[in-house]
Amino acid sequence: MSVNGIRPIVSEYRLLWEALKHYEERLSKLSSMSSADEDQQLKYDEKLQDIEGILKAIKIAAKSDFDLDL
């Protein structure tokens, strides 16, 4: 890793995107299933918000680096 952060190649962008989308789907299911436990649901929802931000950043970086639409 360089001082400026990681510089993924196209296949790595796609792999990161796919993995995060899968994790996002799993967290969404877990969040909806934990409606009785508000604390746990809040934790899942916070992680979902974090993933949303990461996905946006990856999408922007992939477009900037390789003109890749994810």
C-alpha cells in the first residue's frame, strides 16, 4: 500500500464491489430479522450506512481510475 492508499485494478474493483454488495444484502436481512432487538438492529443499520458510503467511494474511484461503471 502506498502513502496515497490502495490502487486496485479493474478486477479488484469488481471483487470489492461484489463482496460489499453481498455483505450489504446479508446485513439488510439480519437487520430486518432483529426487529425485536433494537440495539442489534441499530448496529446492523449503522454498518449498512457505512457500507453505503464505501460503495459510493469505490464507484467514484473506479470511474475515475478506469472509467469503470459499477
